[in-house]
Amino acid sequence: MACSADERWRTIAGRFPLPGCLLSVRPFGSGLINTTLLVETDAPARVILQRINRRVFPEPAQVQRNLRTLHDHLASARAPERLALQLPGMIPTLDGADFLIDDEGEVWRALDFIDGTQSFDAIGDEVQAVEIGRALGHFHALLADLDPDRLHDTLPGFHVTPGYLATFDRVHADFGGERPPSLRAALEFVQARREFARVLEDAKAAGALTDRVIHGDPKLNNILFDESTGVAVAMIDLDTVKPGLIHYDLGDCLRSCCNRAGEGGAESVEFDVELCREVLAGYFAEAAHFLTGSDIAYLFDAIRLLPFELGLRFLTDHMAGDRYFHVTEPGQNLRRAQIQFQLVESIERQEKTIRSVCGSG
Ligand code: ATP
Ligand code: MG
């Protein structure tokens, strides 16, 4: 007889050293990629058990190797105060491995549960914006002296905008569907910014920007805040940590934090420059010492590029038949693309102010 999910989860949890006798294993949080479970025992400490999504990460072992490299780096030669930001500790299996593969080929890992914290799906206020920037800046600073070449690229092509543009061109060329005015407007929007799509990759090729260790997905709900003080205390979801431009992280973080309407959108979508100012103030407080003049010079471009890139990906998926981004109604990915493009327009309208907030105006 086949095991229930619950029995399977308990068996897998039992292959890790737990702090006490196993009481329960249940789904936890609102993550969209991995399966996240909370393991409780008769001891106070809790454990996060995660099944890594193999559709998204074709080489889960590399994800875990990267995590190990990060932890080893942080453990070596770190002054204690620099560890103010926690990264979830890895719990090796009873056999001492950093992950286990079950009889269905699924890859599992266990992490320390970071207690007394909460995560948010929508930004609260300016104080929280500063904390977000501080967390990202601290994360980059902690890893600024880790050679990015020591990390695997767990998602090749991620955030390389010209690659997304090439995919868009292929899908567009094959597209035989109807072209209502809203789709035509979105296509024109992309065509008018084709050259711009290369801005960060060109700067990298010219040596103006260099790869560092990036988080890859520094959105609000991947930061944990102390329940009582509101201080950012941990960065989680380290699966996309890889070599890349810190501009991808900053652009993506600001794209998601400074759009109060969210990705679902509203009638009018605006980029909130005041929130951007606070996020960057927090970021600069932690990261100013390793940022170059060139890093600063390309910040505005990053802020403009990342929503353009996401919009381009939504638009491509819309024309390809909604294969990647799940939709609940027809046209939803086109609508999502329009929202990101509205954000780009809002950023373009406010270029002068945003450049001065970035320190490049
Ligand atoms: P995403 O949709 O953000 O890509 P994911 O599937 O990769 O999500 P995570 O972000 O790693 O999953 O975790 C999902 C949720 O579980 C988090 O938002 C957080 O609430 C909780 N969580 C994960 N790891 C920990 C931890 N070590 N301590 C406390 N809570 C955690
Ligand atoms: Mg997450």
C-alpha cells in the first residue's frame, strides 16, 4: 500500500538529526517554488524541511553545494558583528550529507528554523524599506570577498535580458494569434527599447561592471523581520545565489518594493521614489564601501531594466500560450506585462529624481 504524504514526510524528516522526538510535519509558509514543511518535535527548536523543485532547478545538488560554500565562507574569518544577518543553517543528514535523494529521486534538505520572525508579502512603511535595503546591502557586503567563480550558476541565463529578448523574438516570429490594440501597444513598447535591453550586459562586457555574489531573488518575503522590533534579521531562499551583477538584485528588489500596487496591479501603477530613497539609504549604509563609481552610474539603468525584463517575460509567455507563468484567466500575462511596462514608464518619467536618489544625477 502506498504511503500517505504525511507518512513520507515523517520518514524523510527521520533521516535528519532532529532536536527531539518527532511530533508533526506540516506545510509551511507561502513559497511558490519548493515544498516547504515545518518539523516539530518535543524540543523547542523547529526545523524547516524542503523539497527542492527539480523543474526549476535541474541540478539541486548544485544549489546545496552553493549553500555549503556560503556557510563555509561566513564561518571563516568573520568578525562576529558582521554576522548580524542570519542565513538559515544547513542541517546535514544522519549520514552527514548536505541533502538526501528519496526513492522517487526528489531532493530534500533541512534548515534551522529562524524563530521569532515574520515575513511580509507587501511593504509596510518607510522604516521597513530602510530595513530591506540594509538587509540586501549587508548580504552583498558579507559575500563581497567570496570569489563568485566558486559558485555554480543554478539558473543559467537568469536576468540576462538580451537572452529573454532573443526568446521573445522567436516567439513573436511564430505567433499566429490575434493582435488586439493592447498587444500591439506592448509589442511597440518592447521594440522601442530593444537597444536598452543590453545596457547591463554591455557594461559587463566592457569591464565597467563585474560579477559578484548575488542573492538572485531578494524580494520582500525572502527577508525575515524580528517579530518585536521589526529589524531585518535573516535572508532566506538562497537557491538562486550565484555569480551575477548586484544590479540585478537591486533592480529586482526596487521593482517589487516600490510598486505599492503589486504585480497584480491596479488602474495606475507608479514607481514610488520615496520608498526607493529609503531602500537605497539602507543599502548604501551597508554597501557603500565596496561600490564603485561605475556601480552607482548604472543603478538607474538597473531600476529601469528589471521591470522591463519581467514585462518582456510575461509578454513572451502570453504569446507562447502561458506555459511558464500560471494564469487564472486568459490575457492575464498580457495584463501583467502591461503593469511592468507602466512601471518602466513611471521610472522613465521620474528619471531625474531617481538618478539623484541613486547618487548619479
Ligand atoms: P519563493 O516563492 O519565495 O521562491 P520558496 O518555495 O523558494 O519560495 P522559501 O522562500 O525558501 O520557499 O520558503 C517559503 C517560506 O517558508 C518563507 O517565505 C518563510 O515564511 C518560510 N521559511 C523558509 N525557510 C525558513 C527558515 N529557515 N526559518 C523560518 N521560516 C522559513
Ligand atoms: Mg521565498
